[in-house]
Amino acid sequence: MKKALLLINDIRDFVDDDGAVTVDKPAQDLKDNIIRAILRLSRNDLLVLANDNRGGNQPRPEKKLFPPHALAGTASCQTVLADAVAGAKAPTITIKKQRYSAFHGTGLADMLRAAGTDKLYLAGLCTDIGVLHSAVAAYNFGFNTTVLGDCVAACDPQAHDFALRHFHNVLGFDITNSADL
């Protein structure tokens, strides 16, 4: 079975203390679990980094809700786990996402299918925004998907819990942890 780990927005603006939209400590506490998940991938699997990368003049409805973040060409949209990614056995693809969902306008579904992905694992930030919208898209595209519960976090604990319940109760996804990947 070929697995793909979709790591959403594990970037400086979401993780670092001084990030523009930081999840702060809950995001920072995921580091060891996400590294474990990355290291459990084989060279037959796939690691996909879906990083917010805000550039150009595209309309962004969320601009009314959040300060400028993940600006193209800056360190703010770079992964915080560059060493772990560089040490991964699995080939790595980085997509620059412009919306909440990693699937929107990125060709991700086609990339996953072309790679022969049988099982998709979700990790990253924020559970109730980027991960949730990507999960709904994965469901709509028909991917066999599991959420790594110890590899997701949000600013709002209630929103985080809602999203986890939604993954399980509405989308039918399993919630496991990084040791089960």
C-alpha cells in the first residue's frame, strides 16, 4: 500500500512565536510527532508539504479575517521542519496553496492519484481551518483518509475538538497517531 502524508501549513507564520497567525505552543508541541510520521514513510510513499504562499493579486476572502501571512518570497511560508523533510526517505512535493484547502487549485488530487496513493494521512495546522477544508476535499475526491490526531493543532481548543469530531462523525475518517502511520 502506498501512503501519502499531507502536511498542511507547518510553516513559520503558524508555528513560530512571532508568526503572523501563530498557533504557538500547541503547534510547537507537534514537532516530535510530525517528525515521527515523516520518518515512518518509506521511499515508496510520498510526503506532500502544502504551504500557504500568499503572492500576486488573487482575491482572498480570508484577508478580512486574518492579518497578512505566509507572504511569497519570505521565510514566513517556509517549513519549520526542513531537516526532517531533507532526511525523509519518501520523495517530497511542496505545493503552494492559496486557499484553506490544499486541494483547491493545486492539482493535488491528480498528483496523489498519479503517485498511486492508496492511503492519505493528514497532519498540520490549523485543525479547524486548513486541515478541515483539506479533509473535506479529500473526502469529496474519494481518498481513503486518516487524520493523525497527535499531529494537528488549532488556536481554539473547542474548534480543534469540533474538527476532530467532524473528521470522524461526518467524514468517517479514522483518527490515529503518528506511531500508527
